[in-house]
Amino acid sequence: MVLALLALGLSACSQEVEYTPEQRSCIAQHYSNYDPKQINQCVDVCRICMKGNVVTCNTSCRLRGAS
């Protein structure tokens, strides 16, 4: 039981983002070779495809390791 809870907790900390099919389509329309580690691309995709704003998208991208 403890191991299951630990595994669940660690999976929640994953930096991988799960995209919906609509978001994947939007990303493909804007970037043929999308690199989420590039801050400009990450923020653009977050703003356009995830309907975010510059401040929250910038913070989110940096927390996921974009630079």
C-alpha cells in the first residue's frame, strides 16, 4: 500500500505534459518540430493551444524545465 501511494505521488511530479488530441493538433499547426524545452515555443503553445496567459505560461514552462 505504501509503495502504491509513493508511486502515485512520484507520477504526479512528472514533468511530462499530457496533451489532448486537440492540443496536439494545435501544436502541429504552429510547430513542425516542437521542443517544449525552448521557452519561446513552450510559452507560445501554452498561450495559443492551452488558452493560457504570458505570466502563467512562462512560469509553467520554467517549472517544467524550459529555458
